[in-house]
Amino acid sequence: MEEEYAELPDSYVIFICDFDPFGERKYRYTFQMQCEESDRTPLEDGRKIVFLSTCGENEGEISKELLAFLKFVKADLKESREMEERFTTLEEMLKDERKEGRLEAQKKIVSKMLLKGLSDDEIKKCTDCCKGHRKIQKVL
């Protein structure tokens, strides 16, 4: 079934930004095809591109619902970033703990080797993978 061009539904592309993409402090920027030579000749193809910004200052120009949505998005993004920072900090702490745990394990291995009567040279040969590790070198 062939549809008439005029009967096609409108289409929207919506960008939600946590910054002001055009620097005019607006919550919403809507674009439609318009003839450059005439302000009175829109293309009327049903396409619209909308940029929503969480950083606007023109509350009186948008609906309360849109304003509430954008404030929710801004708060959610802030919370997500704070959560990301917490996870990064936790990840760094776990990395440090693992590093410390490996060092303790390596120290125990070297101690057991010494108890078994291995010489320093034999231990160094067995622990070549730890050569670059300063703390292990101190133990040896």
C-alpha cells in the first residue's frame, strides 16, 4: 500500500543534553526545515530536530512537565556521576588491596623457600617474575 507523502507521520529526533548546546540558556531548541531565502516558506516535511538541555534558564517558555523532566534528568545524571566516582574510588581501593595481598603472598612464598633451605640465588631464579617489584627485592 502506497502512502501519500502528505499522509506520512511527523518524525522527531530528540537530543537530551546535560550542557547547553547553543549557549543561549534555553531548555529547548527546535529545528525544522526552512527555506533560507524566505522566512515564510517552510518545507513542511514533518521532520523536527529537538535539543533538550538541562541547563536552560527560560522556564516560562516550556511546560511544567518538560521542566520537571529536565530537572529529573539533571539530578539523575548528577547522582550517576557521584555513583561513578564512588565506584572508581572503590575500584582503586580494591586494586590496592589486591596488590597488597599479592605482596603478602610473595613474602610468604619467599619465607617458605628460605625455611626449605633454598639459597638467595635459587630463590631469585624461582621468583624472576617479581624482579621488578622493589618490595620483593627488599625481602630477598
